[in-house]
Amino acid sequence: MNKPALVVIGNGMAGMRTVEELLKLAPEMYDITVFGAEPHGNYNRIMLSPVLAGEKQMDDIMINSREWYVQNGITLHAGDPVEHIDRRNRVVRARSGLMVRYDRLLIATGSKPFIIPVPGHQLKGVLAFRDIQDVESMLAMARNHRHAVIIGGGLLGLEAANGLQRQGMSVTVVHVSDALMNQQLDKPAAQLLQKALEAKGLKFLMNAQTEEIVGPDRVTGVRFKDGSVIPADLVVMTAGVRPNIELAKAAGLHCDRAIVVDDTLQTYDPRVYAVGECVQHRSATFGLVAPIWDQARVCGAHLAGAGVRRYVQQTSPTRLKVTGVELYSVGDFIGGEGSEDLVLRDARRGVYKRLVLKGGRLTGAVLYGDVKDGPWYFKLIQSGADIAAIRPTLLFGEALSARAA
């Protein structure tokens, strides 16, 4: 008896984690075919920064080698992305012309880097920081060129800056806001981070609007709205990502900002599921690993026919290590009307903590330099516990608060 066919579009972390969850529950249920745009097995995209910095090699960040696919009876078409979905006949067509029928389809096309459409953005030497090919291109350019400009002062931009500096380049980070990592940090923490990175030799242009990337055939500089120009042999765009939904839209699946899914990660077509950065669930889109792993567990269970789970969005903490500086943020760390702040600053130790309270409960936290109590603060936020009894010691962490309670 023939098994039903599962086709997976996308060989990245979200799609393959879903397949792993499915194999735990029903390893023999489907004939599985995977299409990936990149000519590799599945690798850990989060670890591209250590590869750029020279701390790891490509082999170190592989999650599923080609042998893993063979061992699990999975047919992998790497470097051959799907270009068309025929939902009426339940067939996908790849770039090579290969056509494969499906009974169930899993879309995990991820996201695409946003390339700011300024004049010169198509010049040679302008790159994104999204995949292993981008990293290999940056490493090659770092060997023969000196000046790098990173457009975007979020986590990815700072990691690119650190990696290229480690490769010997002079690096300037350009950010449109007045604070680095403004999605994860409040201004005081962002200022501490900028000061620490400047001490390591990175340069920053804040509140800077890129107007043009300059060069005849390859980049030679970046011009800003105020008319100033800085030299650049390499420009790396890290100004955000957009869900990769063109394939789904062309197939007639319901999309808003991303592919709309329900609590089972099913699209409006019951034979088609979607996970990861390409999905929209209850108006939210996703970029952190924790919620995507939750999606994979739920989707894998439903594909396995064990569909009792539902995906529920949860607050996810952000714990980061940027060029040796540890950061942690969770919840509403900005606050607003009716909230109050508890703040600790220790300039000598390079420590900053801000806790936001409302109604006798902890609602948000941002930690810089000392993050060991981050998970405890996260538990307090999740549980909604009354912190009145430990309020005087809350800033000093779990151990002291436990003694005071």
C-alpha cells in the first residue's frame, strides 16, 4: 500500500524541525520529499555569525547532513526550489522542472532580507546577511578590502560588524534610530552597549538616513541625506526581513503580511500547513527560535494524526551575547501609564537592570551585563505573581529575594 506523500517546501530550521517532530511520532507514515533553495543539508542559520567571525566552520553548524535524509527515507532536492504550487492537482513544480505530487504540503519558506531600495543597492559589493553564501562572499571580500559599512543597528547588524572587524576590516554601523537594538533594549541599555562596542573599535553613525550607495560598477562609498559620504568597499544590509510569501500568494493561499494559519498551523487549504517566519498567526509574525519550535511541535503532531495540540503564542525572552556583552529582555520593558520602574546602574561593573512593575506584578525586564536572573524574572512575568513581599530586593535577584521573602 502506497504511503501518502508529504512535500516540504523549505529546507531550513523551521521545516526540518517540523519533520523531526513528525518522525518522532509517526516515522513510517509518509513518503517525504524536501525541496530547498540552498545546495546544502539543513544548517543552523543562527550560527552564521560565529562562522563569519572565524570561530566555527560550515561543518560545525550542520544540523541534518545529507546522510540523515537518506537514513530517514527522505528525498532531498537541494538547490532546486519550488516555483509553482498547483493546489487543484496537488502538485509542486521545481525550478528544474521536476514535478512531485503531494497529499500534504508543508510550506516553510522563511523570510527574505529587506534590501533598502536606494540608488546603488544593486552594485557589486552590496550584500545581505542571510545565508552561507552571504557569509562566504563577506569572508572573500574581507581578505582584499578594508572598509565595511553595515546598514542596520539591530542584532544581525552588530553580529555582522563584529565578524567583519574580527576579519580585519574597519567597520561603521549605520542606524536610522538613535538607539541600537531598539526592538530589544531601552535607551540606557542601548547606550551602554554602543559605548562598549566603540571601545572595541567599532564606529557608529546614528540617526543616519542612507540616500545612495556610491560607485561606478562596485561600491566605493555610502552617501547620507545630510550630504556626507563615507568610504565603503562592502555594504551589508541588515535592515530587517520580510516573510517570503510570493509562492503561497501565487497559489491562492490566504495571505496578509504572511501566510495566515490557524492554531494547528493549517492554512485555509486543509491539505497545506505552514511554519516559521513565513506565517502569521492571530496577527503576529515570528522571528525568534522559541515560538517557531513550538509551531514545529504542534504542526508535526497534526501531520502525524495526533492532533490534540494547539499553538498558543507566549512571551519569549530575548537572551543575546553581542561581542562578549550579555543582554536579556522580556515582556513590556518600556512601560507606560500606570507602570513604575526599578532601575539599577553599576557603571564600574558594567551592569544595568530595569524592571517594569504594574499592579504589584512584574511585566517586563531588560538586563545588561548581568543576566543570570533573567529566567527567574521571566517566570515571575509568566505566572503574574504578586511581588509586593520581595519588591525591595527584586533588583538584586532571586537568591536575595528568596531570603527576604
